[in-house]
Amino acid sequence: MKIEGNRPTHDTQATDGTRRAGKDAGLRQGTGVGPTFPASDRVELSDEVALRAAAFKAASDTPAIRTELVDKIREKLNAGKVGNDAGALADAILDDLLK
């Protein structure tokens, strides 16, 4: 048996005009410009993927610095309400984290 190097590796149509099974079995005949696919093919994303996309969008839309909180703390610091008692500040921070 001799293998000819000038033959294509697969035929897209059988000699009687019917489609051959194999690599191109799911394709349908189009306009002749590349393969076309049946209209019934579609992609559906799982709920988990949609949830991840929504979480990513929410995280990217949130500013890295919460300016309203920084302004509030700056006002308290300038008024002398925070920063005078390191122990009380540490307790408040820990209490807030443990909530």
C-alpha cells in the first residue's frame, strides 16, 4: 500500500453529493465562503458565570478610595474626636472588625 502525499486528508462531500461523516459532519452547505453552521447552534452561559461577571463588574465599578468615609474621619481627626487615645481607637477598630 502506498500513501499518496498529494491527496487531501479528508473529503467534504461524497461522490454522490451526500455529506460524509467525520470532521465536517455538523456543517451545512453555505455560500462557498468558508464553513457555515446550523442556525440551531448557540452558546448558553451558566448562572455561575453570569454571577461572576456581575461580581466583577460591581468590583470594578467600586472606587478604590471611599472619599465620603475619608472626609468623615478627617473631620473627626481635625475636631480632636479621634487620635487622642490610641487604646480606645484600637478597641473601636477591633469592635468594628468583629461585627
